[in-house]
Amino acid sequence: MNYRPEIDGLRTIAVTAVIIFHLNSYFLKGGFYGVDVFFVISGYLITSILIKSIEGNKFSMLNFWIRRVKRLIPLLISVIITVLIIIPQFVFKPYFKDVLSDIFPALFSYFNIHAYFNFGDYWGRGAENSYFLHTWSLSVEEQFYLLYPPFLLVSYKYFKSFLKPLIILTTVSLLAFLFLVKADREFAFYMLPTRLWELSAGGILSCLPIKRVKDNIFRNLLPLFGLLLIAISYVFSSSAIDYYILLPVLGTMLIIYFCSTEDILGKILSTKLFIFIGRLSYSLYLWHWPVIILFKNLTFQLQSWSNLQKYICILVITFLLSCISYYFIEKKTKNYQHTPKIVFSGILGIILLFFYFKSDLFNIYYKDKFNKTSYYLRYYDISPTQVKIKKDNPLLYNINMPVRPDSLSTAFKKEGFIVKKGNKDPEIVLIGDSHGVMWAKIIDEIADTKNISRSFYTTNASRPFISISNIKDQIPNPYFTKEQRVGFAISMISNIKKWKPKKVIFSCRWSTLDTYERNHFVELLEFLGKEGIEIILINQPPVLHFFQDQNASQYFNYLGLKPFNGYHMVKAKDNSAAKANEYLKKLQEKNSLIKIIDIYSDIYSNGKVRITYKNDILYFDDDHLSYAGTKIHIKKLEKYILQ
């Protein structure tokens, strides 16, 4: 087929949208539809090549795949090796285990399947932290290249036609997408059966004779209308895949079929700038996402940079890497006869690097300069099934974490984690989720100094708030069956009625409560108000968003922090905790029995969070304080608990 410069220009429109979306989805919330433009282009070009070779009786599956390998794999291998070498030098090394788990799915073209079963939502936390997430689309194309040529061969042999079978294939795949995009959005997003129609739609175009529109107005308007459809999908769609996908596919088809260097859009797309970026598009696509994730993982180190500075730096690095890889990898290897040998050597190198990083030769941990962190995650958790954390999980490295006594395995349906003094009923009851567990040890110690009986109804990863009006209608979760949840609710309410404690203390990650849970919480507050029990709410400490669900002690050692006679403070912004704490204040305004222990203001001031004090780390992970982090608030806690 003859070279069409406007198609390279169309690639520019696709890759630019994807990069903008990945930089910040608020800039172009439908920019991910640029991938769909790529799919249609790929389907059109590859079908044109295949039809020509099949009709000329020159098709060879082996030769076809060798060409695909030469075209796509050398650069992919280069990106993977670069990530493997560079990332451990800059990022928090425990992150690296997630990088390793993504290597082979990216390399062997099943990342879309890997992502579906391990990440789920493309917009979820797990997915957006993967250095190779973007290779899902490359995997779809490679799977397409494996199945598509035999389909065309069969079509030609038995139907003497490519067009009709392609129309049937496209229709079936499109219908599957239209159904599954609502029933199973992740499957519709990642999987070949629901993406095939976009590629085969491009294939349909290659079967149609291109007829240039003679009318000058229509010749210019039809491609521009196609561009308009693409632009609408980029700008006005929601930030999740839906029926808007029809617009970029149809728009791309209109441009491919009607556009030429003779119309307005074709002339623009055929300019040197558009062609140049279009030719770089594969390199730009493969490099931009690892660079973005690297910068994301360096959030703390780059906190003095503005977003604009980061964006410019990401774009410059991506562009430079893309130019280097285009001229020295893509152009050199696609026609080089020994490229398969280079690919084999690259794969072998990746396998060796993988096993090195998996071995004990590569130490993911940092020397701890601070006191060993203590955290009572398990000890005060009365869930019948506790959260399971693997022993080799970096979150637990060098952490003192006592286990719960076996005698408390049924505490959830009896009297909670109860500590009696002088055979007296509990005067204090602590209710909470993992944040309640977080405060349990220090509250236990405070009560012990005054011989106060107490009970803890604290559960990890499980909301403590229950329906009182319909107490036998509780919602199960991974740690409580429905029956156990009912037992927990009955135990807590009946014991509070029986004990009539002086104070009930609540601690929770308030920012994560939904409307349903807030309603149950208010119901619980009303119940306590009728009982005349004083209510204490411990507000939420700020979340350190620059590292997520990681070992704080290890992370702060990675940052190079050292103990000194004072506080280490870091810039941090957590609007979610601040808003949640405002919610507690509004509850207090309506209920005179409520008192709030303001921990947030003691930790956070002038945009900075206290994270260490002398030799102690004050956080366990990104949102839980360590035992030392709770202990520095002992005087304030004593004031409210003992008065």
C-alpha cells in the first residue's frame, strides 16, 4: 500500500491525547480514547498488508510474526530493561516487587489479562501504580495479530471475501462490548473479544475501495467531522469507558477513508511536525507512562516543584527518550536480519535480571536509624477473622506487632476485649475500626494507671457502626459473617446497656465513611445520648499521601531522615481528613454530650505534618500512627479520659 502521511499525523492526535490524560485526567478526561484511535489505525494498516499477501499467495505466518517482533519487541525490551535498572536507584525499593510481577505479562503480551485479574479497575490504585499498565493495549494488539491472520485466511479460502466475514466479526464483538461495558466494565476495557471490533473496523476500511469525494465542500467536511467526533470523545466523555467509544472509532474511520493530502485536515496532518510526532508515537507511548510513574513515586522529593514544572520535565524526558529509541532502536531493528537474535538476548537478559531482583542478592530493606516501631494491629483487633498479612510483606519489616491471645477469638460476641479492675464493669468503652485499634494500647495504659475497667470493640478493616433499629440485619464482610456481625452488634449494645460506662470513645478513619455508615453512627450516638453516656470522638490524623500503604519507618529511612532532638516535619496536604474532622465538629454542635480530642491540629500545622520525634517514628503506615505516635498525645488523652 502507498504511504499515507496523514495517518502518521492521525497517530499524533492519538498519542498526544493519551499522554495528556495520563499527565492529569482533569486536562482531558476522555484522552484515553486515543488508544481506540490507535486500534482502528492498526486494524486498517495490518489488514491492508495481510490482504495483499494472502491474495498474492505470499502469506507466511512465520514471516508475518518475525516482522511484528522486529517492529514492536526491541523497543519494549529496551523499556523494560531500563525500568529494571533505573527504578531501584531512585524509588522506595519495596515498591519494586510490584514492578517484578508485571514484567512477564508486559513482555509476553498478556498484560491485559494480568491487569483484569490483578488490578480490576484501570482507574484504581493498583493499576495506576504499575510501570507497565499501558502495555495492556500492546497485549491486545499482539493477541489480535496471533488470531487475525488465520481468520483472514479462512475467510478468503471458504468465502472468497474478506469484507462480509469482517462485518460479522465486527458486529459480534461490538455487541459483546455494548453488553459487557455495563455488566463487566473491566472485561470490556481490557479483553480482546470486546476490543476486536475496533481493530476489525479498521480492517473493513481496507476492504473498501477508496473513492475521493469530488465535491470540494464534502471532501473537506467529512474528515473534519471525523476529527470533531474524536474531539467530542476526548473532551465530553466521562473518565471511564462507555458508549462514547463509538465516537473515536467512527471518527477515525471517517478520517482514514475520506482524508487525503488534498483536503484541509489532510494538509495539517501531513505537516512535518505531525508526521514527526506520529512516527515517534510508539516510542512516546511506551516511554511516557514509566516516566510519569517514576515522578509519582518521587512525590516527596519533588514536593517543592510545581505541577507545571513536573509536567514539563516529564514531557522533555519522554521526548528525548523517544527520539533516542526511535532513531537507534526502532529504525535500526525493524529491517535488521539479526533482530530476532537481539530479541532473544534481550528476553534472556530480562529473565536474569528478574531472578537477580527476586534473590537475596537484592536487599529491598533499609538500615533502620530509629527505634523499632511498635504497632498493635492484631492485639486489639477482635474480628473473628483477622486481616492476613504475609510474613514477608515489607509492611511488617522490623515492626513489633504482638499477636492477639487465643482466648480473645470469641471476644467479639461476648464482652469485647475486656480488662476488669476490682471486678468492676467497664467505665470506658472504645469503639472503632483500625484507627480504634491504633489508639487502644495507649488508652489501655491510661486506664490501667487509675485501675479503670475498660472494654475494646475495635476491628480492623471493618466498620464498628451497626444498625441498632434492626440489630439482626447486619452486613457481612471478609472478616465477619452475617451471624458474627449480628453477634458483635448484640454484644456491644447489650453490654453498654448493662455496664452503663461513663464514657464511650470512638476512633475511626472518618474520611472513608459513606452515607450508610454515617447514618448508623448517628443512630449509635442517639442511643448513647438516651443512656446519658459521655461521648468522646478522636479525630483523624492527616494521611501521608506521598507514600501509600507502606512501612513508614522504612520509607523515612529511605528518605534519609535521621533522629534528632525534635520533630521531623514534612509538607503534606490531606483535605479528606480535614473535611471528615469538620463533620465531627458539626455532630458536636448538635449534641452536648460529645467531646472531641483534636489530634489532627497537634500533628498538622502550617501545611506540615510531624512524622518523627527524637528517635521514634510517629506513623506505622500512611494513615495509622505508631504506638509512639499515639503516646506523644498521652496528656491530652488523659485530660479527656480521666476527668
